[in-house]
Amino acid sequence: MDFLKGANGEAKLLYSDAEIDIIEAGAYVVCAVTGKRILLEDLKYWNVERQEAYIDAEAATKGFGFTPRSKE
């Protein structure tokens, strides 16, 4: 994402099924579950319906409302 070089602050994005549209340039978004910053180049998980970003698979699982299976 070289075109964002020099951008700082929180980005505003529109999440689609296979892509992301940048509404307002920035360097990061905030995870809806953990509150941690996610650099745009590291963003891999999001929810289109809720328009939320997630830092990792575990946070995405929680964000989508799934409960992990218990290890027995």
C-alpha cells in the first residue's frame, strides 16, 4: 500500500466481500473486539455486515458471534 505512505491516524474504510475501499486515508484501523490498532497492511479480517475490523482470527471469531469449541 505504497499510496498510503505518509498517512497517519485512523483510516475510515468501507469493507466489501473481497476488498476494502478507503474513505479517509490513515495508517490503521481499530479492532472492534480488542481495541488494538491494526496497520492497514496487516488487515486480514473484517465483517462486511457490521463494518468492523479484527486483529486476528480469534477476535474475528468473537466478532462474528461464534463461541470456540471446548477442548475435551
